[in-house]
Amino acid sequence: GRAEENDLIIYVLRCLKLLLTPLLYSLVGPYVSSLFAGMGNLLKVLTREIENYPHFFLDFENAQPTDEEREVWNQVNSVLQDSDSILSGLQAYKGAGQEIRDAIQNPNDMTLQEKAWNAVCPLVIKLKTFYDFSTRLEEALKSLLESLTCPPLTPTQHLEREQALAKQFAEILHFTLRFDELKMRIPAIQNDFSYYRRTISRNRLNNMNLDIENQVNNEMANKMSLFYAEATPMLKTLSNATTNFVTENKTLPLDNTTDCLSTMASVCKVMLETPEYSSRFSSNETLLFCMRVMVGVIILYDHVHPNGAFNKSSKIDMKGCIKVLKDQPADNVEGLLNALKFTTKHLNDESTPKNIRAMLQ
């Protein structure tokens, strides 16, 4: 009958499978193994070993806003288009150290006092420009977080579908690390600003032009002083902005925000370690950009998530992220590894696995 025929067919197929599987494996097994050997994380993606870590190509070079993204994109773009000039201004910053020293050593020489004051005032205006930009960046970040975390989409779906906004988020992180790296190398900033505040408070120069006080009054000077006292002022601004965003949006689960950050870190890691992805970038600069974004988002996650980025419950594969950096030329990543060492919040917690701490020694 029909049932017996079906049983016979199934039996024959099973026999063929038993006979042919070893043969096929002996013929194509070595080829398959060598094919996948160099594919790194993509093999894990295909075998779903890292299904907990998102993996898709995020086009940092060419992503263009859709109609749905356009309004927020325009708003954020109006801020980001000034970021290069801010970095150039900071890079070109030359302090008034000599003039200040001369004025302090010759307190009764009004010519030297005036010379120091005239050297410091334009610098203080420049420092105010940087500070004002940080407040604009804070608002831009909040707009992006609102878009990239709102229900019903998951953070992964948001980042995958709204790639132009994801790219802007990445650009903010990239700018932040660049700004803070530069600022850390310019001790003159705090020296100049301290001199300005001392001079204003002593009212030593009441016969001189104090129009600058209209722009940098006592209240503004206090805010700027707190900003520049930070080792990494822009990162602190972003951390505060993200924390405030979570606090102000009580109906939005914290996980929506931290998942957005961990997803971005995971996507950057997978793109960097997977040749099929990284080879799609047209320039080495984009790889450096991707590394900087990965580190920036890890640091931000570590500041915002109550348990940080390093413990075992973290949704970021810290071991994998650090390994990706260490596989790069040392000159490209020394600053980034230092950023993970010195600007994170939870690295030295007891809950941080020893092997991860050792990787960053």
C-alpha cells in the first residue's frame, strides 16, 4: 500500500544520507573550513553564536535621511555642521601664558596688566563659544535619543531603519572624543580662565574696557569653570544629557536607552572585525571613525547604566571590543584604549572580570 511505499522511500533516503554525508564532508569539508577561517565574526553570526549581539551594516559613509528622519536630521545637522570649526578652533588654541606670567611678576606695571588682559579676553570669548556648542550638542543628542528609543520599534530596528540618525549619533560621539583628547593636551585653557576670573573678581581693571563682562558674567563664568574643570568636558556633557533624558522620560524603560548604546557598540565591533563589512568602507578614516564611535558609546553606556559596561551582565561584549582595538596598529588605538582606561566609571569595580581589567593594563 501507499504507507509501505512511503516507509520504503524514507528508509532509502536515510541510507543515502548515511552513505553520502561522510563522502561530501571529505570532499568539501576542508574547503568550507578554510573559507570560513578568515571570516571571523561572520561565522558566529551565521551559526547564531552571537544572536544576542546585533549585526548589520551601518553605513557611516553614505546614509541619507528618509522623509521620516528629515526633521530631526535637519535640527541635528545645524549643530553638527559647526563641529569642524569648533575642533579647528580648539586645535589652534594658543594660551596667554607668557603675558599672564609677566603681569603676575610685575603687579604694579599697568602696561603689562593691560597686555595680559587684552591677550586673555579673546581667548575667553573663544572658550565661551566652545561651551555654548556643548549646550547645543546636548539638545541635539536628546533629539536623537527621543527618535532612536521610542516604542514600538526596538533600538536595533531604529538603528537599522534610521541610519542617517544613527550616523549623526556616531558623529556626536566622534566629535566628543576628539574634543576631549585635544582639551586634555591644552593646560593653558584652565590657566587662562583662572586668570580671567581672578582679574574680574579683584576688579583690578575697573578703568579698562570690561565689555566682555556682558558676555561672560559671573554666572556664565561659574558654569564655564565647572565645564573646563572636567578632564573630559564634552563626554561629561553627553553623560549628563543621557542620564537626564532617562530621568525626564519616566515612562520610557531605561533599557530602551542603554540598549540603543549597547546595540551601537555591538554593530561597530562586528563591522570592524568582519572583513565582509569593513571592506565596504571606502576609506581607512571610516574604520578609525568606527573605532572611535565604539569606544565613545561604551564610555557613555558605562556612565549611564547603573552596573556599567564591564560586568558580566553587560550587554556589551567588552572582551571582544577590546580585542578588536588591540588587533589594530598601536598608533591608531593608544588614545582609545587610554580613554577606556581613564574615562570610564566602572572599570575598577569589583564586578569587573580580572581578564578584562588585565587586557587594559
